[in-house]
Amino acid sequence: MSAPLSVTYRIGIAAWIALIALQVAWYAWLFPPERIPVWIALAITVIPLLLPAMAVRNVRRALLWVGILGLFYFCHGIAECWSSPQERWPALIEVLLTLLLIGALGAGVKRKPSPSAS
């Protein structure tokens, strides 16, 4: 029997799922790409977020990989905020979700007590 997930990991998983849903809504519904087919945009944005699910048995490892990938989505969100005023809201949500994801990952790290604390 496995131990229950900590609150920080649950927040991280929720942010991960929301980031996937945002990509689908963004490129399939809100602002479909004009120059490439929708399925290519979805493949580029969603498939990388699905790959860490292969490590879902080890939630810490899966969230670590999503956190690393989240850096790309953070940069993408910042770039879209500046370059595309009509896509500013989904981009801001993307930035906030990646910050929440990375913050949850960092908060969930178990730290060793420092030797000077004892």
C-alpha cells in the first residue's frame, strides 16, 4: 500500500493536468494556428506534457520531468504575453500554471536538516 500524496504533489499534478487542458483549449479552440494544422500544434504542445506520465508510479520523478518541461512553457507564455496581445490571457494562465507547478515541485522536496541546526 502506498503512502498518500502530499498536498504539494497534488497541487503539482493539478497544475500539470490544467497545463495540458490549457494547451488543448488554446490551440484547438481559442486561437487555432493559421499556418499549420491544429494537430501539429497539439502534437508539439501536448505530447511533451504527456511523456512524464510514463513515470507516474513515481510521482516525484514525473513532476520533476514536468517541471523541467515547464520551463519551456513558462518561456512560451512570457513570449506570447509580449508578442500577441489577443493571446495575453491564455499566456498569463500558462505562466501562472508553470509557476505553480515548479513551486509545488520545489515545496515538495524533502530537505536534509543542516548540521548547524542540531
